[in-house]
Amino acid sequence: MIQLTSRHGVPLLIRLTPFSGSSPPRSPMLHAWADRLESRYPHVRVDLPELLLYETSLFFDLNHLTREGASLFTAFVAKQVRTHLEAGSGARIAAESSRH
């Protein structure tokens, strides 16, 4: 996907799906991975925060969101995509809230 979007001059926004539980809102390893990816591929942006934490009640099981969780995540992603499109391909843009 990275190479294909690069060949065609299309910016690529990577958004990891939410995690359940009580993890810290920031992962140094994940942040370092995102920085390396963006440094290597200037057209790629890893959406911030890298780690989205949602309440366990928003998950059907350990990995899959309920209808309510999916609705919240879809709205979050739509807002972030709009924000990135309006800002252009500049710096990473932090979300207002990473916990639901």
C-alpha cells in the first residue's frame, strides 16, 4: 500500500484500531515505529494518538468493537481524515481525545 500510494502521489493516513483495557495512552515503541515510517516515506502519516483506548464495554470480544464502538471509531476516523485533508500533508495532527 505504501509503495502504491507513493507511485501515484497519494498521501496515506494510517490509523490503528482501538485497544481495550487500561494501557498507557502513549507507547514509546509505537511512537518510534510511526516516526521511522514517516521518515522513510514522506507521504505517510500515522494518525495520533497512535494508541486509542476504548472502554471494554465497547468491544464484542478482545479485538472487535460492538456496534456502538464501531460507530464511535468511524466518527473519529472521519473527523481525523477531514482534519488531515484540510491541513495538507504537513506534520502529524493530534486528536482531541483518545479515550472513549
